[in-house]
Amino acid sequence: MKKGHILGLGIIAIAIVIIVSMLGDASTYESFATAKEMKMKGDEKAIHVVGQLKKSELGEVEGIEVNENKTSFYFMMVDNDGTEQKVFYNEPIPADFHRSEQVVVIGSYKSDEIFMADKILMKCPSKYQETEVNTAGM
């Protein structure tokens, strides 16, 4: 074999190793039930749980408890399976948190009752959504 072929195979092998190692870090969306099962099995790996903030019948967000120093807070979240869960986030409330349509929390259970979020991702309503509907109707 030529040196060029050996070098090419080496680069391909390294690329395969990198791709396979990155697949282990890829996370899928799970439910609070799955996260709790993982905790019971001793697996404390951070996972993504997707859902919405708990809202009253009037559509107002409820269940947010901000700590006195305003550097952390608790909130109630309902996952896509309908499971309601108290979540703790050790950072200040993100801007427009109350307006978010969908919330993704990345974290794990540290106790049986509270899900500890390391990160929060929010899908907020688009400011362009209403204009698109109006222009489509014209």
C-alpha cells in the first residue's frame, strides 16, 4: 500500500472514533418518569425533559417560587406525558421565562421530589408569528 492510502485510512479511522464518542453525549428528550427511573438505577447522567410551565385555567403561569436573594428559583413544569414536577434552577429567572411556550430542562434528580436543572432552554412566542398570519390572509 502507498503511504497516501495508509494516511487516508488513518484519518477515516480517527473520524469514526470521534463520531462514535460524540454519540454517547447526544441526548434525547425524556419524561420525568424516565428520569426518576434512571435515578433509582443509580444513573445520574443529565437528561433533557421537554414540557410546559404549569398554568392556571386563565393561562397564567403558577408555581414559581423565587428565593429571597433572587439567585435561584423553583417552578412547576408539566412534561409531554402530563407528569407535573417541581424543578429547581440555581440561577436567576431567565428573561421572558413566564412567556415561554415550551421549556426544556437539562439535569437530573438529586432527590426523589425535586428535579435539579443545570440548564433551561425556552421556546418563546415569535414576534413575527402574528404578522405572518396577517400577511397570509391579505
